[in-house]
Amino acid sequence: MVPKVRRSSPAVSNGTEASLVLPSPSIGPLWAITRRLLLALAILLLVVGVVLVDRDGYRDATEEPIGVVDAFYYATVTLSTTGYGDVTPATDAARLVNVLVVTPARVLFLIILVGTTLEVLTERSRDQFRIRRWRSRVHRHVVVCGYGTKGRSAIDALLDDGTPPDHIVVVEPDGGAVREAVARGLAVVQGSSSRSATLREARVAGARAVVVATNADDAAVLTVLTARDLAPRAWIVAAVRETENVPLVRQSGADQVVVSSATAGRLLGLSTSAPQLVTVVEDLLTASAGMALIVRPVAGDEVGRAPGQVQQPVAAVVRDGRLHTYADPEVARLAAGDRVVCIADVDRDSGDGRSPAR
């Protein structure tokens, strides 16, 4: 069942407004109206049947026998509470049936028709309540700016890493991408990620990380500048197409910059001479199966050992916030508080306490 799009403000039409879109499982509006109409018609036919079964108990103002048209006429004016009185129950049995069947049917009929109007009137209030509740709960989340190929891949990695979907907020201006993200159960802010109002709507100030995966490098620079101004302590990682833009993005406030085109180009070049190496790299970047790169604290029994003496292959060591290669003399012996970048076998080590999520 496709989630319905819920907005906190009017849809973005000129790129200047930001609207929060939350996933909400619901049936389509056309089917909701059709279902109510069918139910109202069923009640109408029920009353018509009741009148026809006991047609002798009803009296027409013209003293003519009650027919099918008369039964539909009586049911319509009765259920709509118009009640002209030209067709009335005359016998005690007909009056009893009117009390026990027709009157409850009239109430139910009105509830169905009025319920549709009430639902429309209360939907916005209900949505506002859901959005206020979401705003009060969202904290230490990840804001992903851009839902293109890079953004979707980043979200896949976050989900594989154990990040709950309700801890991911997407910022995307395109309506089609917004609907796709909402269908995955993600909260989305529709608007430009380079605008402060949009990132505020995504609660970027309380985010633990910001992933900038925009389609253009200039948009990435503006987004990083805005995000760093609003979230001074958040970890910001950005993707750029051109290597020459890396210093500019770093100066804008990004903690880490990934050059997507250069990385893809290197893999393409390696695939011509060492295709197995490309397969290994792709496997390492996929955390759900096979091999995976993980970062974990050094275990107690590993303190004092050399990186090569750890059970899992160590690629690097993080000490005091600095990254060292496994052969760096400064980390010749592992110390308490160090973190090691290891290559883990996901299938074998899935239950191992030394293989936490990255």
C-alpha cells in the first residue's frame, strides 16, 4: 500500500518554500469516496427492500399500492430526513420496522455522508499534529540532501548500517523523487537544500550527520555552507563530480569530500586490467553480505598487540581522532581507546561482538 503524501505547508511551486512530507499509509482518495458511496447505496437498497417486503403496511397519499418507485422515493426522502409524509407506515408492524431498521439506517446514512466532509476538514489538523510530534522526536538523525543516484545509495548504506528509517530525513526539490522517498517510509522536506529555511525544516541543527549528494558541485558548496552555519557540530560529508572542487567544498565546512566521478573512473580503469580487484572493492562497500569494512573499538585482549596480530585484517588505526595506516610506527602497538578499520566477513561474523556496524 503506497503511503499518502502529507505536507506541513503548500507544495513548493517556485522553489522558495519548504514543505515537510511524512509517510502515512492510507488508501487512495478515489477509492475512499467510492467505498462510502457504495456503502450509502447499500443502505438505500436495504431500506427499499424492507419497504417492498412490507408494502401492504405502508399508505400512499394517493391511496395507490406501493410500488418499486414508491419504495425508492420513500427510502430517499426518509434517509435524507426530508420526510414529505406522502408515503407513511400505517400498520404497527411497519412502524416497528421503521423504528428498528429504517431509523438506524437513516443515522448511519448521514454518518457516512457527513463523515466524508468531516474527514476532509480534520485531515489538516491531524497532519499538523503528526508533524508536531515528529518535530519533537527527531534528534541525532541523518539529513540526506538529494535523492538521486548518490543519495539513494547513501540511504541504502545507512539502512544496511542499522540506521532506522525514521532517523533519516531527505531534502529534495523534485516532486517525483519526493514521492519515491516517501514510498520507502522516509520523511522528506521538499525544497532547495541550499536554503536555510529548508534545512531548518529538516531539523539539521539536531542532526548527527549531513550527507550532501546534490547533482551539481555549486549546489554542494552552497548546501555545505548553509548546513555548517546551522549545524556547527554535525559531521558533514559531501560528494562532488570534479576533483578541483574538493578544496572549495572543504573550505565551506565539509568534514569529508568524496569525488564520485574520479572514484568511478578509477574503478573503470582497474576493471580492464584487474577486474577481480573491482569486485573486491564493490564487495567491501556492500555491508549486507560478503566482506565489509567496519570500524570498531580495540578489544581488551588486543591492547598491546600489533595491528597484524588482530584476528580480522586491519587496514588502518584511528588514534586520538587521527587516521594511521596499519604500518605506521606510531600505531605499532594497539592502545586502549584506539579504533581499528577492519575487513570483516559479514556472513561469518554477524554474531561476533567484534563486528559492530560501521
